[in-house]
Amino acid sequence: MNYESTVTADPADGYAREMDGEAVERASPVTRRRLLIALGVLLAIFVLAYVLTRGGGDAAPAEGAQVPTVSVVAPGRTTVEGTISATGSLAARREMPVGVVGEGGRVISVPVEAGQWVRAGQVLAVIDRSVQSQQAQSAAAQIQVAQADANLAQANLDRALQLVERGFISKADVDRLTATRDAATARVRVAQAQYRELQARNARLNIVAPAAGLVLERNVEPGQTVGAGTAPLFSIARGGEMELLAEVGEGELARLSTGVSADVVPVGTSEKFVGQVWQIAPIIDESDRQGTVRIALAYAPELRPGGFATATIRSGTIVAPVLPESAIMSDEQGSYVYIIDAENKVVRRPVTIGDVTDAGIVVASGLTGRERVVLRAGGFLNPGETVRPVRGE
């Protein structure tokens, strides 16, 4: 039993030692790989530290490459002709309503149409005067009767004066005959006055143009009965002159004066008509805080009363910075621009914009013209941000 136990124990111990050696031999390749990996990591760390240590001077450009580049411009100050844009309605500068002047009557003819030119005194409508003509003839006959009586009275007086010298007629009879002659002469003058009155009334029956101009409206037709209370039958633009009733804001009215020129463009056409401001409203409408500027215009077929038009009124010259539209932004606080200060940092600057010209938008206040103003992409910047400014066109 002991022998067997001894013999069995030795081979077991040896086998265990052999097994441990094989395990060590099998484990050694794995250990070598781990060692190589660790050495590689250490080498990489060493190389990275070396690069960072040697390349410390190149860190600034790497960091600077992330700073955004913006285009800037120093606008300076430009002499700009100030303009004010306004809209309004076209109208006749001097519109003349023409109605019944006399007693009126039935219209028998209307020889003019709307859109025609008429001269002063030209007949616009003819009123039936058959009754008035008979009255005029009667008045003319009354003149003849009165004149015959006056002639007879004068003849009686002349004969009486001859008889006075012979003593056949008294002085009192001569005075009576003289009074009769004077009364007959007065009746002649009365009849003549009545006849002229009828002639004047008859002449007023026809509706005539008070002045030369363009007929804008015709509101009467043959057969219509008109009278003194009838609405105007015609509307005439004196001389064909037109005007634009432009509505201008209260603040802009102070910049205008009579005599300045304006370009007027009616709706439906691109043609410009040059006019002149001849009157500025002395009052402001309380509802919209605007006043009316009246711009005189010469006649043109495209200028029709009641039409809509826009006007560009010249308001003098100003000296101010001018910027493109892309440089000016706005929010609930108002209009502003971004400028770049001496440290290349973005600064917000509030501005007041003025007129819009072909060269750009006039900055009425807020800039001196020497600042570096961001031209575009201002919406992507924030105040205080560092940028790299580049001068733009």
C-alpha cells in the first residue's frame, strides 16, 4: 500500500511541473504582445508630448484659423441728394364745376363730350328758349311804342313853344307838355332796359365754358330739364393742368419747400413726369399725422384725375455715410450696424437711417464714416466676438 502510494505520488508531482512549464510557455506570447502594446502607447505619448513641446509656437495660428473672417468697409461721408418718397391721387389742379346760371329749361343739345378741349365762352349745352324769344320780341315792340309816344310828346312841345311867342298858350301849358315829353322819353329807356334784361337772361340759358380747358365730366343729356338747383352739369380742368395730392409724413414736411421738383410715376406706366411742389398743407391730419403736398403737373394723357401715382420729391443735399442694404440690420430696438473696434471685436452700433438712394442707404446719425462697418453676414455675429476683418469692396 505504501509502495503504491509512493510510486503514484512521484509521477503526479512531475506531471504537475510539466504542466506548469507548458502553461508558462503557452502564456509567454500573450505577455509579449501586451508588453509591445504598452510600449507603443508609451511611445505615442512621448511623441505627442514632444510635438506639443516643440510646436508650442505654432498653436496660435491653429487657434487663429477658427476666427471668422468678415468683410468691412469705412464708408466715409458722401454728398447725397435727399429725396422723399410719397404716394397720392391725381386731380385737376383747378377744377371748374359748370352748372345752370339762368332760369334753366329743357336741354335740346349737348355739343361736347368728356375728354374734349373747349375754349372760353364755348357753348357746352343749349337750352330751349322758345318762350323767352317771344318775350324778347314783345319787349322790343314795347320799345317802339314808347318811342312813338316820346316822339309825339316832343312834337306837341315844339308846337306849343311856337305858340307861346304869339301869346296863344300859357307858360303852364308848356310846362305840362314838357313833363309829358320827359315821361315818354323815360318810358323808352325803361322799355330798352327791359329788353336788354331779357336778352341777357336768354344768353344765360346756354351753358358755356368759363375758361379754356379739358372737359373731365359731362352729366347732362338732351331732353333733360335743368334748373338753378341742378347739380353741376360739367367739370372742366382749367388749362388741362393736373396735380398730385401726395401724402407726406409730419417729419418730412419740415424738409420740403415750395418750388422743389419731383418725379411722378402713375400706376400702370413706367414713364416719369416732372412736376413742382406749389403748395404744402398748412395743417396735419390728426388721424395719420400726415400732410398733403400738391405737385403741379402739365397735361399728359397718362395723368388721369382719380388715378394713383408715386412721387420722388427732391429735398436738398445732405452729407452722410452711405451703406449697402446688407450692412444695416434691425430688430425690436431699431436699426443698427456691427462695427469692428481696435481689438477686432464686434460692437453693435445703433443708427438712424435716412433716404434710400441708388448708391445705398443714407445713415442719418450714429456713424462718423471712419468706423469699420461689417458689410454682410452680420446676422451670424455676436457683440464681443473676435473676428479677422478684411477690407471689402
